[in-house]
Amino acid sequence: MLIALIAGAILGAIIATFDQMVPRAVYVVLDPYAFFLLVMLMGRIGLGFGWALVNSVLATFGTLLAELVGSVIVHGESPLTLGQSGTGLNTLLCLLVIAGVLAYGTRRHDYWGDLAAGALGAVMVANMSDDLAHWRRTASFDGWEWSLGAASIVAVACVVCLRPNTGGRLRAILLGMAIAVPFVLFAI
């Protein structure tokens, strides 16, 4: 549990430090998807559902804490300006915790594991859809192509790497598409 919190804090501090140092396109990819990968790893190694949930929450809050501290120390910003709005931040935190729990669910070698892997891919697509919807509303979201590409790669990699056989991968991709397509159509 402590490793999840420390790993989240370290990753959040690294990304908060590199905020102004790397190109915007790189930061758009690093900011949510590095956190997703960390939380999925912490959820996957949980010993049970409860531990996967606790590890996911601690890794998520570790990253949030480091981002808040980084925004104050490194950039001199108010910690209240983190994210676009309170709703966007809450949605991202919820998606991160769900991703960790779903990653634990992919350890099953039955249809429920396929459903968890497909839903995990759909969570990535849901985050990408939120980014695209924001871009369409404001027309100022530079780097949305990178976010779309990273979300697609991470979603496919999650499904392919977390399922043990081709049949499970195909079922997970189909289930993920069935979950993600209505969400994308509704968001855009």
C-alpha cells in the first residue's frame, strides 16, 4: 500500500516538474496516461479486490498530492487551478480508481476477465472522448491528436497484454467497443 502512494507521489512530482520543460504534445500524453498505467499496475498486483481498490486509491491520491504540491512549489500557481474544473478533476480521479479495480479484474481467466479488460480499454477511450469534447467546445486544446493516439495505443495494449489468449482478446475488444462507442457518440 505504501509503495502505491510513494510511486504515485514520485510519478506526479516528475510530471509536475516537467510540465513547462517538455513540449505540450508530450505533456498531454504523459499527464493522464502515465497515471493510468501506474494505477493499473497497482490495481493488478493487489492481493484481492479490496487491496486492489486501496492500492488504486492510494496511487491516485499520491499523484494528485504531487500535482498539487508541484503546482505551488514549481509553478507558483494556486492548487485550486489544477485541471480545467472541479468536475473534470473528479472525473479523472474516478476513472483512475476504476481503471485500477478493472486491472485487478483482468486477472480472471473467464468471461468476467474479458469484460474487465474491455471496460478498461473503454475507460481509456472515455478519457480521450472527454479531451475531444473539451477541444470541440473551446477550440484551444492543442495536442488532442497526441491524446487520441496515446489513448488508442494504451487501450489496445491493455486489452492485448492483459488477456491470455486470442479468443479472450477478441471478446475484450468487442466488449470494449460496445461500451466505448455509445459513450464517444454521446460525448461528441
